Amino acid sequence: MYLEAIASAFPDQVYSQPECYEIFRRAKTVDGLSNRSQLLIKKILTGDSGISQRYFATADPDLMFDADAQELNEYFEREAPQLAVEALKKVLEGHDLDALFICTCTGYLCPGLTSHVAEALGLKEDLFLQDIVGLGCGAAIPMLRTAEGFLAANPGSKVATIAVEVCSAALFVNDDPGVLISLCLFGDGASAAIWSDVPEEGKWSVGEFQTLHLPAEREKIRFVNGNGKLQNKLHRAVPELAAEAVARLWEKRGAEPDQVLAHTGGRDVIDALEQKMGWKLAETRKVLSEVGNCSSPCVLFALEERLKSAENDHRYWLTSFGAGFSAHSCEMWR
């Protein structure tokens, strides 16, 4: 499977971490939090979290703290398709699609996002649509594996993939430290790409997919139902868990890559990966700084960032991880 084009999209509204702290301070829900929780939020948002800014689809984030489950669902249904469309439009020109794959975990629609995006862009009626949900932050690489399978079964086709998350639609507040940390990390964004089975000199090919599932660790990181809202569970062991899982995938790699491109996770996750593996994840850290943790698209943001200066590169190793607990990898080469 060969990469034809890749592009990202973000909402118009961007907020620095100090601005996020001021928004948090104004929220009515803060009054119900313990002093310890309020101090934790202040420490993360005004300290060195590795994040400079984040994008949110709402122009009035103050209202999100008081939104009920129905309002958050409607917000996702309105904003997620728009963000996905914006990303795909950047790469769609000149490509006649045969399939569209979209992954997300921050909302649920039936029919899924693929239906909404196909309608908005006027894509053909016999387009194959496949929505991938429930894989959390690690979903982008399994989505690419699914696209590869479609191309193998349908030679000569062209497919689009979109990883899109509106994490602000999963805003939840209580005294759980994992919930509060999540509140300080996540942002909104989308990454779209076009793929074909047509080789050409200089094109990047993707393959050598690997996956690791650790269901015994499922409760360490997942979404649960919090009175109808999505509530993120995030255990303090996640950085080490991610590093151990990624190390096991790394043992199955092919040739040595020019660079490793990883899901952002958070500062502690990146630290754990670098310390465990001896890597320097420059692109991953840059993505974390500029957009925070946007969940599934982040590994593709890192890829797009690396491709800006890839003249002398020949091979990458990509990895993503999250709910399940699961970890995934693939290789790209030219």
C-alpha cells in the first residue's frame, strides 16, 4: 500500500495551557473539586507538561464544563464530520475514491462518520464505508491495516483514511487523578491520507503490521460511562505499560528505521519510551507541544511532520497504543 498524500486539520480555536487554566478556574464544576484536585490541575496547566497549546472545536469552552451528555453528543455529531471533511479536502483533489475508512473513539454515530463525510464531499454512492470505533488512541495503525486489506482484495482501488477525534466532546470532571490529567492533555484534530496499490519511485509504502493485546490491563486506560458521558480512566502505570508493550513490538521489526514515530500520549509516556528504548522522539514531542494529545491521529501527525524533511530518509517505524490495553506498529519504506 502506497501513500499518495497526507494532511491534518484542526479547529480554528487554539488555547495555551495557561489560558486553559483560566477557563478551568471559571468553571462552576471547580467548586465541587477537592483542594488537592484543584492544585493538581494548576500544577499541570501552569507547569512543564510538554504541551504549549491545544485546539478545541468550541469557541466557548466555558460552556463545555456544564454541558450534559446530550449536548456533548450533539457537539460531536456537529464537529467531528466537519473536522474530518476539512482534513480530507486537503488531499482529495485528483483522487477518485473506492473506499473510506474513519477511526474515532470520542463519540458514536450510526450511521457513522463515513456516511456524513461522504455526503458532505459528494462522494460516489457505491463507495465502501468502514467506521472503526473502540480502539482508543491506538486506532490509526489498525485502520491502515484494514485499508491495506481492502486494497489487497480490490486491486487498482484507491482509499482514504481519516483519524479524527473531538476530545472536547469527552470532557469530564471529577476528583479522579486520571480524569484530571486527561483534562489537561487532550485536544481536537484530524489526519487524512490517500492510499493506492500503485508503486512509483519515491513513494512511501506501508506494511509489516504488528499488534499486541493485553486485556488483563484493560482497566488501566479506557473510556467508561460517567452518567451518560465518556469518562476516561487513566492509571499512573500507563507510561511504563506503554513502554513495555512497545518494546515487545520493536523486537519484531524488520530493518533499522531512520526514525521512530510514536503516538504522543503525554510527557511521561514519551519520557518512558525514550528511556526504555534509547530513542529521541523529536517529531512526537513537537506534536505534543503544538496540539497536545489528540488521541488516534497523533502518530500520523508525527509522520506528516517527519515527511517535511524526509529527503534522506528511507524507513520509519510507527507505533500507537491505548485502550485495550493494546499497542500497534507498522513500517514505512521507499
